[in-house]
Amino acid sequence: MKCLILAAGYATRLYPLTENFPKPLLEIKGKSIIDWLVDDISESNTINEFIIVSNHRFINFFENWKNNKKFNTKITIIDDGTTNNENRLGAVVDIELAISKLNIAEDLMVIAGDNVLDFSLCKFIEYFKTKKATCVMRYYEEDLNKVKKSASLVVDKNDKVLEMLEKPENPTSHYCCPPFYIYEKNDVKMVNKALASGSKKDAPGSFINWLYDKSDVYAFFMPGNRYDIGDLKSYENAQVNYEGVKKWK
């Protein structure tokens, strides 16, 4: 399995911190967001390559991070060629860029590079291994107004996704889907087809929104909390309250 980390955004809501610096490399409790993610996932002994998709403006920051990372697993940095928020490609296009550029034909974990979790993503990988199908994550959100700003899920008693809607005006569920996915290898090649069929490009969940009624997709219930670093307030909250990843074993 490979792990693709989406890191090509421009994080305008975090200016001035990210005006000339990539959000995934911001530090929380002495460690960058991307290090929290990579160090945890590597504990699964499942990932054979980490792939970081960056924009052109910040590519050198990630190359320097890679060169200074004492790590046994292969790390590949991809430049998506964009230079500002106006000409960004969108998450789904960045995913397809990595798939086509590296000829990926195996299971693929896809995650946003701007979240930290207090539980191990190794549990998510183990869940995927039991389902042997594409998987997403879900959490319960009491406030339906917050669901309207996320991707909502309807699942059956076996966790199978029956419906997924991006930013629904009238949510039919309290389950939200954060940007953490594992594509089963046969679904990896469907990303290009989804884009050709008119799938939305920007939100990373758009591919799953297109896929769930064509291929089995299951939703892992998050056993903890996540900190989505979207603006200065959420970054400050993580700096104060985040306590790291609880070991998965």
C-alpha cells in the first residue's frame, strides 16, 4: 500500500503563517503536522511509499523536509505546477496526477496533510484489511449546520456507505466524512474515469461521492478526535489541546 498526502493547498485562512510556508509543515507540540501523520502510519508496517503532492511555490520546503527525514520508507515529492490559490488544480486532480505519474496500481491511502488525530490511523488500515474494499472514516456530528459544511454519510448496519453528499443543504445523517480514505486497488484506476465523467475536482471526498454507488465503500467509525487546522483559531486550539497519538497496539 502507498500513502498519498495532499499538501498542495495555499491555506489562505491561516495567513500570515502560511503566506510563504506550507500548512502541513506547521508545528504542533514541537512536531510538524505531516510528521505526526507519517510517523503514526509507518507503525502499521504496511506502507511502502509516502507520496506528497505539493504546489510549485512550496515544493522546496517539502524537498528539504524529505532530505532531513530520518526514515526507512521511500518518500516521493510531486510538484503539481500551481503557484497560487486561483490556479490550483483541486484535490481530486492532484490525486489523479500522482496515480498517473507513478503508475499506481495497488491499494492507496489518501489523506489531507492538515489534520492531526489523537488515535492511530493504523486502526483504519486494519479495518480496511478486514473489509477488503475502499474505506472512508466517519464521526458523529450533533450540529447539522456543521454537517452542511462537510461531507455527510448514510451507512447500513455493516458500515457500508449508502449515500454520501458533499456539503448537503439538507443533511439526512449526522455522520460526517473527514478527508481520510483508502482506495482498494481496483478503485484506484477509477479516479480518472470519475474526472472524465464530471466528478467535482476540489473536495477530496468528491471521488467517493462518485464511487459509492458503483463500488462497495465502507465507513470506519473514528475511535477518537481530529484537529482540522483550517484557520488561526483552530491552529491555536490544537497547540493547546492536542496531546499526540495514542498507540494503536
